[in-house]
Amino acid sequence: MKMKKKMNCYWWHALIMSGCVLGLCVGIGGCVCVVENENGRIIIDISHRYQPDMPAWESKDSLGQFLWLTRSMANGSLANFSQFKLPAHSGTHVDAPGHVFDHYFHSGFDVDSLDLLLLNGPALLVDVPRDTNISAGVMKSLNIPRGVRRVLFRTLNTYRRLMYQKEFDTSYVGFTEDGANWLVENTDIKLVGIDYLSVAAYDHLIPAHLVFLKGREIILVEGLKLDDVAAGIYTVHCLPLRLAGAEGSPIRCILIK
């Protein structure tokens, strides 16, 4: 497919009608570059590739083997047949309310209950200041307009390439409890995406998750691959597996420009 480069400049402004964002500045700092195909669209995969040496939650030894070829044509089987086993919250994944609320877990609010309309639609990718967790002050400084419902937060995690390291790193950047509260109380954001295995900073792990998931209105997408993607407005598509009873699921996420 032939590709052509085209420079587009966008500025911070919002046109919000009937709850839909029709136009919005993209990025912090002015112009961004967009690579377009002949139809003016490009698909960017923001899901990490599952492989044995990717980090796993609180593991020093990486995810490890998760895929086994149980039947092999080389050994006489009619077809190759694999099985896999991995944690529901590994790699690029989604959290359901039952992840931190036991009554939601037993009430059936699993990944199959998540709103597909919320998991698919216009999204804003923003850069977070690299020297801090996402606190209330940081959220305020980002100036995300009302009406924006899906935001992907790129942090120092991307620039440190934490998702490419084998060992889990507790110093990753995430939301503090007050940052989560500020988002819930002062924005219309209902999909929160981030670039490491947890949306919450390690020292705020449960409190921030409780803030986000208490009302069952916010969906958390974690472990996003945001390398070399220009900040700006995209259409995001995130589809979890339909795992009945599961509080988390691997998820395939793409951006369309």
C-alpha cells in the first residue's frame, strides 16, 4: 500500500454538540505529523505483542511461557493445535468493576458486561508531564475539555520502555487517588487508558482503582503501546474477549486516524 506523508496542524479548541466532540486540538505544543494512506486513514495498533519476556504483575521473571503446541503436524497430527494460559490482567488488557469490588464480581459485572459503545469511538491521546504521577494538579494542567469521553494518557512509562522490560517495575507512573478523584469529579472521561500494567500508581493501587470503578461508569484500559504515536484525536477501537465471569481480559486496541 502506497503511503504519503502529510503535515496537519491542530490547536486546542473544542466544538461540542449534543455530547459529541466534533473538533478538538490535538497534542500539547502545537503541530503533529500524521501519516496518511491514499484514503486519508491509517490504522495504528496500540496493543503489545504477547511474548514470554514481557513483564507480568509483580514478577521478576517476566510472563514466561504461556503458549503450548499440544498437537503438532510434525509429530503426525492432522493440524497444529495450541493452548494458552495467562493472567487476565497481562499485556494490553481491560479491567471490569469486579476487579476491586467483590459485590460487583458476584453480581456479574464482568468484562462481557462492559459497554462496547464506550470502548469504541473518538479518543484523545495526551502527553503527561514526565516527572510526576497523574495527580489532581496534573489533571488540571492538561486542560481536557468537557465532552471528551475517552483519553489515553502517555507517560514516562512509554519513554522508559517499561513494557519491554522483563521485570515488573514498581516505579511506573500512574494515577494517584486525588488524580482519580479529580478526573471523576471534573471531567466527562469514561474510558481511561494508560501505558503500563496498572492505571494506578503503585502506592495508590487500590484507592485509585476504587475511585475509578466504584460507579461502574469508567472503563480502564491498561498496558497500551503508545510508542511513536502523535498526540491528538483518533478513533479508538478496543475489544476484550467475552470471558464470562472474568474481571479482566486481554484486549486488542487500535487507533484510526
